[in-house]
Amino acid sequence: MSDRVRNEDLYRGNGAADKSAGQLVKEVTEDISTLVRKEIELAKQELGRSVATKLKGAAIFGIVAALGFFMLIFLLLAIRDGFTELWAPWIADLATVGVLVLIAIVCVLVAKKMISTPISTELTKKNLKEDVDLMKSLGRR
């Protein structure tokens, strides 16, 4: 027999360890499919963790708000009593409302900052970029 490479050798492989082009394409397709599924899974996990953290923060904020409401009632009563010593009762009531307005403004600004922070998916972005780079490098071979 000749040592020359035949067409059928290129497509079917030379021995038991070699794979045909069809088998290689099938494996590459399966690998890409698995890779995409895993990336989607990673994105879901990342988003789930971020959302869970946000929900826990919101629950803690709700508990603090309820306790703060009761503390605020007693604080406002004390402020009003203190202002009544200085001014007429109606002026003391207006000064107490002014204190409430300042507290509300601070709370709104803090809550807005907490809620407006974006959910991070940096790990998924990094992995997708690496996958694209890998696929590009495979295409060049």
C-alpha cells in the first residue's frame, strides 16, 4: 500500500483514535451549546444574588423604618416640648414640622442612592468576553 493520504482518510480519520470531520463539528457544536447554557446559568446566579441582596437590604430598611417611626414620635414630642418653652405653641409646632422636613429630605436622598445603584454582572461580562475571544482565536486556526 502507498503512504499517500487518501480523501477518505481525511474525512473518516486514520485509526480508532481519529475522529471524522462530522464528529468534530458535532462535538464543537455541543461544546458551544454547553458553554452558552453555562453562561446563562452564571448570569442567572449573579442576578439572583444581587436581587437577593437588594431585597434583604429593603427588608432591613423596612424594619428600621418602623422602629424609627416610634422613635421619631417621642423625639418630636420632646422637641415640641422644648420649643414650647421658647415660643408660643403654634410656633413650636411649625418648628417641629421644619425638623421633620429636614429629616425627610435626608431619608429620601439616602434611599434614592441605595436604590439607584446598578446590579452588577461583571463576572458574566468578563466570561462572555473571554468566550468570544476564544471563539475568534479558534476561527483563525
